[in-house]
Amino acid sequence: MKKFFYTNSIAVAGASSTKNKLANFVISNLVEIGYQGEIFAIGTNRGEIFGKPIFISIKEIPKPVDLLVIVVPSDFVPGLLADAGEAGIKRVVIISAGFNELGGKGDLLAKQLKEIAVRFSIRFIGPNCQGVICASTRACVSFSPFSMEHVRHGRVSIITQSGSIGWIGTSYLSHEIEGISKVASIGNKLDIDELELLEYFIGDKETKIIVLYLESFSDGRKLFELCRHSPKPIIVFKSNISGKESELALSHTLALASDDRVVDAALAQAGVLRAFRFKDVIDMCKALSLPAAKGNNFAVMASSGGMAIIGGDTALRESLNLEPFSKSLIQRIGQMGNWTLHNITNPLDVGGIFQNSNILDIIDAILSNEKIDGVALSVFGTGPPMYELGPYEIIDGVENISRKHHKPIAMTIVCDPCFITEIKNQTDFTIFDTMEDAVCALSNLWKYQRMAVRVRSPYQDTELGRIEAEKIFSEITENKTADNGLMALRLAKAYGIACEIPEFAADLDEARLKAVKIGYPLVMKISSPDISHKTDVGGVKINIKNENELEQIFIEIMDEVKHRAGSARIHGVMLQKMVSGGMELIFGGRCDQDFGPVVMLGMGGIFVETLKDVVFRLAPICCEEAHEMIEELKGVALLKGVRGQKPLDVSTLANALERFSILLHDFPEISEIDLNPVKVLGDGNGLIIVDGRLKIDGSRSDTIR
């Protein structure tokens, strides 16, 4: 990857001395921004551009070429790529469009590019992209117009599927303190994709923050692993978020797990900050330039009551804790202004202090408090004549205080927007546009810090469970009509999860015998490979107390199911011991097309799709991640005990969820599975699973194992 950014010579194909070609803009950028290496122009006619002679073929260039940039009609690209290979050029950027994004002839051209690249060991970025940028070498290989101030050398590297996002991102970040290290517009990702570039940027010394704009994933699971082990902060702006939910989903899990919910869970699990707006990307980069937040306790301070209130409201929405000021801090602040002590609160309105040098003393006092981890600050850029300090002096003071306490101060200045731009250009301290942005910056800073230091314990040893599960999968393969609910429970039990395994009865006589073996009260369920949601067709009856009820209910179930699902194959019934009490949850799993095995936890029973209180992670998860999933449920308070109710066995729940996730990882051929309900009993009494659903896709059996 290095030769795409650190080059001694660049050749641009598609140049013209008489026509306004895109290739000319690429050469213009290289010249204007100050690229120090050799620049060669290639075109169909001889001439000159920006003082450079135009060669009519690659073979004419008298010196070695490190990087070739192709900006010609798509029909001519394969020939140029082959010429590059014969000339020994190993790195190419193909800006030209008209390939697999169009289909038809474009697909054939794309195939040719890949074949030529393999033949000559060429690596290329594109096609259908805007190129690459390396700020430190002033190599701006893009047709979008840039100038020196548009490419400020900084800490952020961008990988983008959209050329315009790379262009505008470079411009915005170059006007902020962060600046740009590198940009790669990957276009169709025909050869080099986001994964190779991400791996390179993670190891690149100049890159401190990585931004990805993606519309699709080349390999979601590999992206997850790279992000999870990255020592650098990563921001992902993922668009194209419409879910592909199936109304015909076998399981609750598939119906609830839209593609974007899985993306959201995977990125958070990997420690990635996810942006949903372009502005979020810029503000997150700015937030990550601040000192680390050691905790979630912050103060909001503003030179206006309205701004203080807005900051407080934003902190509430972002789940930040506004730490109450201690008595000693209130007394200390009270000596710095003309106000009554009861007005000294968090958020703090300092609008009545006209000696604005006191503002710095107040910030210093607040950050001296060990319980406060940072401050969101809003001050006026201009003020009354009695203001002692101008905005630049305030900024310098704030920067010194932040450095002194090693704590973040997210600062915004209230003034004319044009003056804000001027201030940003004149200072090296990060300035946010609004109070909301400043508070959100602290939230993102703390979110990243919390994710970066998470402890992850080793996964449980489930080798014996895997061996037993392989036997069960062999049974499923041999018996295509096996009851999928029974098999789901047997797989879970093989992995050490407590399950009430049902007994099969083909007819009423066998049902009587099995009932005596199990004992009353009982649950009876229809057994059919064609019926997934048994309750919907009257196929579940509970609390059967004796043989008379058993006989009556057996007949009722058969009649009702035949009436409501007449075409379904009915094998008989399943009988289970009636399990009373406990709270009903659901374990779910699916094999996502981008990320592989996904585990779901939710509030369960028959209301799972109504309440939609569910949480997702990529499988497998460790014990800590299982507890995190439990804490993220909206109904978690019910598990801990409310209104005099005793707490439930959360520890066993987490243990079982971890084991279930390992089952999903070990057997990616499980395309869908629900364990529902998972009855969680009182603390120390464990849990028990009483029903399940399972769908197998044998084509995936060797994808991970």
C-alpha cells in the first residue's frame, strides 16, 4: 500500500493540451499543491500541459514510474493497464468509470482488468473513484479541485466509497485543527478494498484517526476483527441502511435483525464510533483531538443561561452525568463573581460575570475537582467593553487549563459565523460550532474511551458440546423431517444450557404413556416440520393436569391445526413438563451475510416482536459482553427485581448466553435459531429453555469451522 502514497514519480494517462480533460485536473492538483516528485503526462496527441510534455505511450516515459493514474474512457483502460504491466509499473489508480457498476459490457471490462492485474502482479485502486491523497508528500491524485489550504497535513486518514465524501472531508478537516494524513477513494473495490487500506492505516505512523465511509462491506467479519484490535480510534459512516427484513422469516431473530441493527451492534462491539451524518464525522474527529475522558461526569458552563440549559438538555439526551458541585467548590466559585451561592449549579450560567478573566478561574476550579472529568464550555466571541480578555486570550487560557488538568474542554464560541471561521484559522485549539456539538463531543470521547479499555475474558471451553452437537447435526442431515424445535433444544443442551427436552408421541396411546413418564402438569405442542409458529395455529396447550384433559386436548389440537394449517404435515405431538414461574426472555441467532454468526437477546415470550426489546452482538461473545447485552435491555430492571420482587439469576443467564453464542460460532450452518421462551428463575435457581426453532443451511458448514 505504501507506494500508493509515498511515490517518487506519478504518470497521468488521459491528458490533453487542447481539451478540458479530467486528467488535466489531476495534473493541476499535483502542480498546485506542490508534489515534489516527477510528473508525467500521457495522452493521444503530443503537446504540453503545465510545462510538462505529453507522451503518447507509457513506453516513451524515460524514467521509472511509481504510480500510474488512468483517466480515459473505459474501453481503453485494459490496454493501458497491460502497457503499465509491460513497463513494470506495479501500482495503478483507475479513476475511469464504466465498469461493473453498470453491468453488461462493464462487467466484461472489469473481468479483463482483474485478469491483467493478476498477470502482471499489479495492484490497483478503483475503478470509478476519485483517487488518493497523501498530505505529507503533497501527492493529490484527484480530479476534484484542490488548493494548498484544502490539503492541510494532519492526523486523519479517510477510506471512502464515495469520491465526494473524500473531497469534502479533506476540505472540512483541513479547515479544522485535525487536518488530513491520507485519503483513498476506493470506488468499485475491484482489487484493493477497505480492508487492505484499513490494515495499512492501522500500521501507518502518520495516521492517528481513521475514517471509513462505506455503502457496502467486502467482508464484515474481517472488518470487525481489524477494528476490534486497532490501537487507533476508527469512525465508520455507513450509509445505505435500509433493512432487508423478511416478512416470511422463520424466526423472530430474522424478523427483528435488520441489516443495519447488526451493523450497529458489530461496530459498537468492535469499539468503533459510528456516524450517521457527515457532520458527525467531523465532530468525532475533533472530539478525539481532546484529552481522554477518564469518566462520565461532566460540567456544562456558558456565558448565557440559554446555552447552559441547552447544554444540560443535550447532556441528558447523551446519558452524560452532570456531577453536582461540592460545597467547597461552590464556595470557591462564589468568591469569583457577583452572585448568590444558590445560583452556582451544574449547568452553570456565568453570564453575569463581566470580568471574563474570572471565567478561566472558574473552569480551573471546576476541573480541580477530582469527580469532574471534563467541561462543555460556551463563551461570547465579543462582549461589552469591560471584558478584559478577547477570544484568543480566552482560548489560550482554556487550552492551558485543559493541559494542566489532563481533562477535555469542549469549547464553542457564540459570535458571527464568519468570525468563527477566522478564529479556527488562527488557533490550534479545537473549537466546536454549537453547544450541542460540544456536549456530544464529550459523549463520543467518553464512549470511545470506555470501549477502548473494555476487559474481555477468554471464552468458555465447550469442546465436549461441539462433539455432541456434531452428532445432532448428523441426525438432522439424515432425517430431513426431524422436529426443528426439538433439535434446537438438544443443541442448546449439548452446550451446557438447561433445557426441558420434550418427548414425542405419534398418537394418543403413545401420548398417554409419555405423560405418565414425564408427570403432570404437562404442555402439549403439535409436531410438524411445516409449522414454525405453533401458537398461531392453535398448536400449543398448557397446564394439562390429568389423563382426561390430555385426551380431550390431543383431539382439540389435531382438529384445530388441521383446520388452520391444513396442508402441513403432522407427525404427532410433543409433551413437556409444565415449567411455571420465571421471566421469559429469548435467545436468537442468525448467520448474517456480511458479519457471519449473530447472537440476539431479548425480552421474550409471545411479545418479542411487539416489544422489540432486543440486543445484538457478533458471536461468539465472552462473559463480560453477555452482561453488557443484559444491561442494554430496556427491561433489565425487571431482572434485577422491582416493587418487592426478588432478583433473577442474571449470572446464569449471562453464562448461558455466552455458551449459546459459541454454538452459533461453531456451527455457521445455523441460518436461524430461536430459543423462546428462556425462563429465568430466581437468583441461584438458574434458567430453563422450553421451546425453540431451527433452520439449517448446509452450504455454510465449512465457512468458519
